Amino acid sequence: MKLVILDGYAENPGDLSWDWLNGLVDEWEVYDYTPPELTLARSRGADILVSNKTVLSAETIRALPDLKCILVLATGFNVVDGKAARARGIPLCNIPAYSTDGVAQLVFALLLELTTHVGLHNDSVKAGDWTRCRHFCYWKTPLSELHGKTFGIFGFGRIGKAVAQIANAMGMRVLAVSPHTRHYDGFGSVDFVDLDTLLQESDVISMHCPLTPETTGLVNDAFLSKMKPTAYLINTSRGPVIDEAALAAALQAGKIAGAGVDVLSSEPPKESNPLLGCDNCVITPHIAWASFEARSRLMEIFKGNVEAFLKGAPRNVVN
């Protein structure tokens, strides 16, 4: 049994170990990164093929006669043609619920940077502005509190619920849009509303939805035009949920106050990405999932997925 990991660097840049694969499979290979032109060649002979962001198309899957299982090192699995895998009886397994707390934490890291501007003021102090100031304090831009404001959540799964708990703890009113009204057993309360109400009443809107045909480009001109001009948009879900040209235009025109995003439509981004030139847009390089603790949990779930397949009972199958 041979296992090939096509792009293992993000999960394990050196602070974790793949050595547990010894004894589980006869042969294994790990590549830090696989360019598209090498995907097929590196995948040949693999019984178990592992991808994080490497695209496995229907054509590639059909060209791998030895392939018996596909595992993704992520919750999202849109990089793999699941239908093509299913047609050959190949299970596609993902990694659920490993980064909930880390994503929720980054939501508020982004939001606090937009409202309290810690980075801006740290840079100012380090540049000598405080040393030269005649007053005991100063601020470079208006600051705002979150307490008493309304936090809107689009998508109310595990991460949405974790975000709601933090927003409640900060004294915020919480609204949510969900395909199904869900029981909420957090520390505070959540009001389930329709999308228009969420957009019109929220001071912060945080996206927590999967990438589907319905959510691709959901945050567009019409969506943004219904938000308050003082509102902030946070996206830690998937980059293509946002029409980036529309968001950049809205930010530059002052139609919303700011945005914080951890994901972009293309990663790494092209230099032409319009959000890179927006001063009121905080961008982090897809790090919400990347804490040592979250990656350690991911590794344990991945190990369990491999073991389950080898026992003939694959788990976390999404196709």
C-alpha cells in the first residue's frame, strides 16, 4: 500500500511528524508542493492520494488505475472532483472540525485591528511619534468599541456558533442567517433573521459559509449596498464568496467602513488583486487554521482517516 502526499508543507513545515506512517503503509512520499504539471506523475502508483490544495481533476483521477482513496488535509474538498472519484468507488475524506477555535479567534483579531488599530499605533510608537508627543496619549484614527453593537453571522455551523459566543461575551447583539433555524446553546442569545435584515442592521458581518454555486460571488454590489456605511465585513470562509472588485470599489467609495479577510479568490494572490491596494482592508495569508494546536488536531484526524480506510471502514467521507 503506497501513500503520496502532494502538498504537505502547510500542514507540517517541520514542527510535526509524518513518521507515524511507518508501519501503517508499505511506502509513503511527502512533497512540500506539487505544481500542476507534476501532479499526475507524482500520483502514479499511489493507493492513497493526499491533497491540501493540489487540484485533482476528473481527468487525473481517471488516469490513476491504482488509486483507492483520496484524503484532503482540509475541511473544504472542492479541489477534488468528488463525482469522478465516486464513479470509481473511491472514497473522498476530509478533516472536519479541527480549527473552529482558531478561526473564531482570527475573526476577532481582524475586527479588533479594524476598530482599535493596534498595529497602526504600534508602528507609530516604534517610529517615535509618542516620544515626540507633548501629550500623554494620542490616536492616529478614530477608535470604536464593540460593546452594544450588532454582529451578523452568515452561516451558523460550528464556527458560526463559536463566533457568536465570543460576540455575546463582548456585549454584542448577535444576528444570524442559516439555511435552517438552529437551536443555540451558547452563553448568550442569537436572533435568526433573513439576509436583508442581517445586512441592514449589522455593524459587523462575518462570513461562515461553504463555497457552493449559491455562495460564489455572494458578496457583490447588491450585498454591499445594503450594508451600513459604518459596518465592517469579515471573511474567514472561502475567498470566492466575495466579488473582490465589488468589495474594493465599496471600500474606496466609503460604502462600508472596512474589511478583514483571511482568504482570497486566488492564493497566493495576483499583484493585480484589487484588495491589496485598499488601506481599509486588513488581509492575512490564510492563517486562521494554522495554529500549532489546530494543525496537531488535523494530523490526528488525518491519521485516523488513514487507519479507518486501511481497516475497510473509511470515515469522514464527503462524496
